[in-house]
Amino acid sequence: MAEATTTPKAKSKPMTAAFEMPKFEMPKFDIPKVEMPAAFREFAERGVAQAKDTYEKMKAAAEEATDVLETTYSTATKGASDYGLKVIETARVNTNAAFDFASELITAKSLSEVIELSSAHARKQFEALSAQSKELGALAQKVATDTAEPIKSGMNKAFSKVA
């Protein structure tokens, strides 16, 4: 058997080594120190102080406005809840009246008694619905007033501080 002899291959340079960028340093420039005029420095300092003061006022106004809105939302939520409960109570009263009317109709013995019961029920329901509508209207107006007033006064107060 004959042995094959292999000669080691010479290592070649990678392709990137042939295209290497030359290294260089950025020149350093000395920045001359320029003295600011005193008037300009005072003007800048007053501007910064005024900006800080305005920021503090706006921050306080925003915090106060947030408090007013939180109070208003809780008032509106309570008012909406009260209104919803009143509507449910009204529906319950009207439903009970309808069932009472139906039970009276069942016990009626003549057509004239049915007509008499019907007209009495219609009159009672008209009066009840009138009263319920007035109550719900008054409650809705109270909720709207109670909700709007804190917004109006609180926002005026908060933004008058900024002005």
C-alpha cells in the first residue's frame, strides 16, 4: 500500500483583513472660554426663576383641578345611583298597581264594574305618573346642579391662582 503524502496548505488571510480602514484620531480643538455678559446671565437667571414659579403654579392648579374632578365624579356617581334607585322604586310601585288592578278585574261581576274599575285605575295611574315624573325631574335637576357647581367654582378658583 502506498501512503499518500499531503502537504500542509498555507493559511490565507481572511478577506476582511485586506480591506481594513486606516485608523486615525480626531483632532482635539480647545474651546475658548467665553465670559457671559452679566446682563445676559441675569436675564437667563430671571427666566429660569420665572419658569420654575410658573411651573409650580400650574402644578398646584392641576392638582386642585384633579381634586375637584374626583369630588365631582363621586357626587355624580352618588346622584346617578339615587336616580336609578328612584326609577326602580317607581317601577315597583307601578307594577304593584298593575297587579292590584288585574286582581280587581278578576273579581268584577259585571261589565259596568269593569269599566268603573278601569277608569278609577287610569285616573290613579295618571296622578301617580304625574307625581313620579315631577319627583324624577326634580331629582335629575338636583343631581345636575350638585355635579356642575363644584366643577364651576373649583375650576374658577384653580385657574384664578395661575393668572
